[in-house]
Amino acid sequence: MTSIKDAVVLVTGGSRGLGKALVEELYARGAAKVYATARDPRTVTHPDAVPLALEVTDPASVEAAAAQAQDVTILINNAGVSLGARSFLDAPVDDVRREFEINFYGPLLVTRAFVPVIERNGGGHLLNVHSLLSWLGVAGSYSATKAALWSQTNSLRLELRSHGIGVTGLHVGYIDTDMTSNIDAPKSTAGDIAALALDGIETGAYEVLADDRTRDVKAALSGDLAVLYPQLTE
């Protein structure tokens, strides 16, 4: 189990949306320090957060962040992007690559940089932000990147046991943030999801299924594909 109280946490993409809500909830639970990363650290507005410049696709930027944040005990890989590359047949391949660079390789680079830091500080926790689209291939390369990140998280969970680092994957549907502002569908609040995510860290949960739709999709994985994809029967 990993306590949030007195922990030192780094949240990627910590200036807005779910990342901002995570920073707020971390301080509400007594975190000692929270590094909130952004490409432009001036966009971090929480008065107590430590702004930290980070471009997750740039190895030099990642290494510089790790060198500055040597006291981290919890890492939250939240930064991600959706470029709208919904069709594998028509979307620009550069957009597909860019989504993988940010959503898959970004968390990998950050994790590799911070595992030695967390281990030196006595162990701790890693949380990766996935999606119900990890299991539902309806959003082109975004779905593929989240499926790949889910697999990465599962592998890291095994690898990091011997390092004293627990691993939680957060799966969630639509959150009321800038990324979903043009989507007309039920949405969770960022604050509610942040609270559930941190509950998962503190209880050592392997996965957090943060809403009913996510739980339904996960349960349907063991059934016929036509349940997940009714288009197949049309």
C-alpha cells in the first residue's frame, strides 16, 4: 500500500483537465510535494504545485525532469493526446505515429527515467491513465495507443514488483475536460475520477474501473465480439 500523505508525486500533463484535478486531490490528501508537468510550466496554476517543464516524447526533456525531481515516490503518467486519427485507412500516418509517441512511448520514457528515482527513495507507486478505449477499437489509433499502454502497464506491474513499486492502471470513459468538449455524451467530472485514481494507489489496486460504461466493456471482453461491436451484425 502507498500512502498519499507526505508523498512526493509527479503528474505529467498536470496543468489542466484530469491532471489538474489530480494535483488538487493530491494536496487535499496531504501530499508533501506535487510536481505538475507541462510543455509550458507557466500554464500550471495550482499555488502549491511545483511547475516542471516536460515534453514526454523528448528523451533529453525527460532526463532533465528526472534530474530535477529526485525526491519523487509516486509517478502518474497522465499526459496524452487524441489527434482524431479515427480511420486507419485514411488518417495521416504521421498522426498515428504522433499519437503513439505521446500515448505509448511518452509514458515509457518517463517511467524508465523515474523508476531508479522511486526505488532509491524506498519504493512507491506508478499510475498509468488508460481508457475504456483500451478495450474498444472504435477510435482508430487512439484506441490502439491505449491498448498498447494497457499491455505496457501489465508488463511493468510484473517487472516492478522486485523494485518495490506498485502499478495501477486507470480505465475511464468520457471525462468533462477540453479533450471531450465536442462530445455529447454522459461524462464524469475530473475531480471524481482523480479521487478514484488516488483511492486505487492507496489500496494497491491493479486496475481502477472508474465508471459503469468502463466496467461493462471490461466484462464484455470475455463474450462474443458482436456484443462489443453490434455493427458486425448489421
